[in-house]
Amino acid sequence: MTHAIIIEDDPMVAQINRQYIQQMKDFCVDAIFENGEEARIGDFTIGFFMELAKKEKGINFRTLLIA
């Protein structure tokens, strides 16, 4: 399973992106952030993915950009 986060300031666009990603086989959206500050690597994001990795005993990180 490939886990994704979405960073998008428009809630409607964020939901469209979520629907698009979740249609792909073996992809899921774990979180949506309104801006880069919310999603910055550090406090939440690293801890979130570390906990997820513990639960799944391995995690596939990929960068998916949708413009």
C-alpha cells in the first residue's frame, strides 16, 4: 500500500485529489493539509508516518504531485 498526503489550500480541490488518488490500486490518502506549514516535516508528519510504519511493518513512500 502506498500512503499519500495532500497539501492543498482549496478544500474542494483537496477532495477531488483525494478521490482521484483513492481510485488508484494500492493507494490511500492518510491526511490533507491546507498548506506547507501544516504539513512540514517535523512535528506531525514524521510522527504520523513512523506510527504508520510500525503498524504496517514497512511503508512505501512516494512523492505524487498533482497540479
